[in-house]
Amino acid sequence: MSGEVIGKGRIEAFSDGVIAIIITIMVLELKVPHGTAFADLLPIVPVLLSYALSFVYVGIYWNNHHHLLQAARGITGPIMWANLHLLFWMSLIPFVTSWIGETRDTVAPVASYGIVLLMTAAAYQLLATMLARHDGPGSQLGQAIGTDRKGTLSLVLYASGIAASLRWPDIGLAIYVAVAVIWFIPDRRVERVLSDERP
């Protein structure tokens, strides 16, 4: 089965379902404040901010994952495992989001958050590389992926954020926010492939 080309429909549907569950778990972690005044929201502001950052990250991955699979010609068994590998690391985002929101700016939660983001980014890069390799270097997707400078820069920034968080958690968080800003706009390279294929 590993060399057989498989349709993309099931992997897209499954991935969308998992990502929807991840967002649902994150929002269920938000606790209603005790009180009826706006001031009662202040203690949960860090929780809301960590949720917002993680929501943006999950949205970025969902968006780019969608474009990536749309551009790919097909998938194989190993690619399905690479996709599960990505979903595994994404499924840990609600856990570290809750931890970082509850414990404020402390070393272990911020570093752990960065580790999950780093591994998620590495898993996405692996999936993209495998899809491009499957389509071939001369394919539109292969040419679009090319040398992934933006992906490599993200990995370096995540590693820097983790290192910084061991001494200055606030700086680590700032670096994670910066990476989210870099990726907020969907991957233009893959979007161009999709545009070229439209009649």
C-alpha cells in the first residue's frame, strides 16, 4: 500500500475533522469569570490571549494544509502517516495553550509551547516535502515548495524562542507571536500553483 496513490478526499476530511476538534477543545478550556463586571475578565486575559494565539496558529495550519493538499496530485501510505504525524503535534496545542494561559509567563509552559510549535512546523515541512517529492521536482507543487526559506526561518525562530524562554519567557512568547504574523498570509507559492491550474 505504501507505493499506491490514494485519493485525497478522505485525508482532507479527516484532517478537517481533527482540526475542528482541536479548536473545540481549546474553546472549552475557557472558563467563565466569577462575576458580572468587565473587571472580572481581567484575571482570565492571559488565558484569552493564549487561546487567540493558538487559534491563529491552528487557522494558519488549516489554511496552508488545505492549499497544500489541493495542489498535490495524490497521496501515498507514507504521506498519510506524515499527515498523522502533523495532526499528532497539532493535537497537543490545546494542552500547552491551557498550561501557558493558567501559569502566565513561566519558563516550563512557555518553552513547552514553543517545543510543540517547533515540532508542528517540522511535521508540516516534512509533509510538504513528501508531497512535493511524490509529484516530482518538475511538478508545479515541487517547484512551488522549492527551497522553503520561510519554513526554515520559522524553525530557527521557534528554536530561538524556546532558548530565550528558558531565561526570559516574555521574549520567547514575543518570538512565537512574530512567527504567527509571518505566516498569517497563506503560502503564496502554493496559491500561485492553484491559480495556474484554474481555467
